[in-house]
Amino acid sequence: MGGSASRRIGAWGIGLVVAGLVAGALAIAGAVALLAIDHGSRSESGPVAPSPHRLQGPPWGFTAGWGDYCYRPLAAPRGYAAALVPPGEPCRPGSTRFTTEQQVDLTARAGASIDRLAISWAAVERAAPVRRGGTIVHTFNWAPVSRVYRAMLAAGIRPVVLAYGAPTWARRPGWERPGTCRAAHGELCSYPPSRRHLSDWRAFIEAAARRLPRMAALEVWNEPNLPRFFAPAPSPALYSRLLGAAHRSAHAAGATAPILTGGLAAGTAETGSGIPAPRFLASVYRLAGRGSFDGIGAHPYPSGPPWAERMTANLDGLRRVRDRFHDRGTPLWITEVGVGGTSSPRLQGSTGLARQGPALVRMYRSTQNSDVRAFLVYALRETKTEGPQFEPYGVARANLHPKPAYCYLASHLGQGAHAACGRMAP
């Protein structure tokens, strides 16, 4: 989507996602939908042939921040304030705490079988490694990540793990000088490691693969074709090094999940920012080779109606590149896509409240019996952190009250609907 550069991972991943345990009774229903994930890597036979009897769709779920936050209603026009809060820290008087448990439970109730779990390297390894007796020793803090990982598994959800974001000590000096981070709404930029710290990147990926053995996939970076997420400027050459290193390190650690390219953002031609997704992917094929990844991450946001057709057109641009490099058997993974829903749909990428859910379901169904192996909706809840254009993309309000889109997804793709859905006016 035009404007894809200005959203999503900054506030969530830099704070590092956290989640709690939810009821295990949903695990059986979720596990059935997860069977398709085991076929999510490259196959020389190409896309699955359509069944003459029934359509098969990919596993689906949501992106979210997962961390506890304090919610406080405000007078118009702001409406509310929401701020992440560490576990155990109380909210201020007049605020309500919404927990990781409630967020994970909401996605599981909708019938999700996968969710996206973002892991910021900068949050996991804040201090540089040290040398002890001739050995480099890394110190990682996996506690928050392990909590959300266990919570998702307990709910019958397998995480698509996103690894990104070099800590300050691993970046090239000068990359953070004023003006290099072009991000709106106070968001932070995500920086890659310098080439001299590729060995530290490999250590991080290897540790993640060992810590999270039941992940559905490992996505290497978020929107590396945009300057916001690969600051100060996208570099196919440096990204190809990161991707190849991650692929080798994850498999060396025993990972069996497919390794994905970072979800490539559509819409760069509309914003004039970044490298178009097909051109970036072509560079990755030339520089890293098809052996450096098992799936292609995609963020095929449509900028307007017809939603499904425009999303498909964005995917087709990546397919043409893939096929040109004789790699037709490599599947696509939609690790972010969405449509906003608002009572006054004047924003690009948004439609009316009652039309958001049908648009998302049509988009999902357009991927049935295709080479798409995952469909992750941005986002579970509304948030102001990415600005007014993307706030309506949430399918639940900031207080976790379901919007019509949540209820429509749950009833058409999932296992039912939240109790609040039955109280909604038609």
C-alpha cells in the first residue's frame, strides 16, 4: 500500500511483544488448520492444483503488539489513549489494563491458527557480546519472547516469527545521525547490522531458532525495501547477506520451519519511497540466490477497491519475478495485509465499517487453492501509533471491543464469534 512505510512494527517490535497463557481448549480446533503449514516450503511441483470438490485456504491470523497496555477514554477528537506497560506495573487511575492474555484469547476466539510474533534483536540483546577466554559470549533476554511463544502454542496457534532490528552497538556509526530516520508519528526506524556484525546476527538467529523450535516460519526482516525499516536506505546487497546468513544459521541450529524473505511492501510507486517490491526481490534472487530462502514474504496491501483484485495484482508482481528466476515452486506468505474500517471512509485504504470484514474475507478467499501459505491480517486492534491512516485497520477497537470486521471474519473463516458480536446491531 502507498504509505506502507509508515506503520506497524516500530512501536510493537521495539517494545518487544509479550503474551500470556490462554485456555487450551482451543488448541484442537486450531491444530486442524495448522496441517497446511507443514507444506509451506518450496516444492518443485509448483502451486497446489485446485480441488474439484472444495477450496483450501491458507492458515490465517493476525498481527498485534501482544504486550499489556493501559487504555483510557478521552473526549473527542482523540477518543482514547493507549500506552504499553511492563508486566506487573499498574495503570494510572482512570485507565483500564488490557493484557496479553486478552489479546491472544481474542485472536484464538476468531479461529486464528497462526499469528505474527515480532522479535527485535535490539530488545533481546541490548548489550554487545563480550570475549571470555577466547570465546565470544552473547547474553540474550528471551523471557518476554518465551512467554508469548508458549501462550500462542497453548492456544493452538503457531507463530510466524519475525526477526529484525539491530541493536545500537551492531549498527554502522553515523547511521542514526539526524535526518536518517524518515518515520512519521514519532515512530523509530529499524536499522540493519553493519557487515562487521554479521557474525552477531548469525548468533542471534541461531539462538532464536533453538529457542522457538515450533515456529511456523521465520521471516527475515520487515519491509526491507523501505527506508523506515532498513534505515537509512534499503540495500538489496546488505539484505541479501542478512538473508543468506539467517537461512544458514537457522538450519544449522536444527530449524525445520521455512525461512522467508522479509515481507516486501507494495505501494512504493505511490509514495515515492523505497524500492518497488518486484525490483527488490529480483535483486535478492541475483545476489543471494533462491537457495537462501524457502518462501517469499509479501505485504500486498491494496490501496483501494476492488480490494481482492488489487491485492492479487501486487502478488502477481512478485510471482512474475519468482517465475523468471525459475523458482515457481517457492510459495508466497502474506505476513501483513489489511483494509481499514471506519464510519467515515475518507482515508486511503479504508472502507465503511460494515464493508471491512467482507473485503478481508474476499481477499482471503482469493488465495484459496493457490501458492499462498499464510494470510495475516493487520491488525487485531486499532492503535494510534502509526497515524490516522492506519488506525482503522484494526478489526477490534483499542478497548478490544470487536468491530463488525472481527465478527465477520470469525463467522466466515473461524470457529464462531465473540459473545459481543451477538449484541451488535446489523
